[in-house]
Amino acid sequence: MAWLPYALISALAAAVTAILAKVGIQDVPSNLATAIRTAVILVFAWAIAIGGGQHHALSRVSGRSLLFLVLSGVATGVSWLAYFRALQLGPASRVAPIDKLSLALTLVLAVVFLREAITWKVVAGVVLMVAGALLTIA
């Protein structure tokens, strides 16, 4: 399967996540809620990796890859902790669009650090996404 179906599944799952998290976080400290969610993801991800036989490749992961994956994990943790706190304090319909400003930031970082090319259509899309996100908080 190509990348687009996976990206669409990711978007749908993220949308469902926001709603489930908003309901689940009531009367639960946000950091504890994030820890519970992370434990579930840990078990789920390892079950899929082991079930698919991918755990055998663990010994071949380079130090560089491991470093960047660990740093990515730290960034994910910061993101999730902040996201759950924002969900606890604000409406999901406003928190989620602001969280999705990560799309625009990702595009900028991909151009700067990964030297990815962007087109005027991508720029227009990013401008519209940012405008849409900002409209939700106005």
C-alpha cells in the first residue's frame, strides 16, 4: 500500500484520539492520562513489531538511528503531555486545530533541515491550514 492510505488512516485515528482523550481525561490528571495512553501504545507497538517479526532487526539499528528515534520519542512525549493538558483545559474543537499547526511547522522544518522541495500549491495549502487553525481560536 502506498503512503496516502496510511496518512489518511493516521488522520482519522488522530481525530478519534482527540475525542476519546477529551472524554477520558475528565477527572484524571493530564500527565497520568498521557502515561496510561503511552503504556497502551508501548504494548500495542511492540505486539505489532514482534508479530511481524521486525524485532529481529533491533540488533541492526545504528547508533545514529537510535539517537534520532530517542529524540523523536522525547519530542513526542512533550507533544502528548502538552496536548493532553490543552485538552483538559480547552475544547477539543479548538485544541485539535491548533495542534495540527504541526503540519505547517513540519513543512517548514522539512524544507530547512531535509532540503525537501515545496511547490506553490503546498505553500497555499499551508497558508490555508494556518488561517483555518487561527480562525478556530478567534
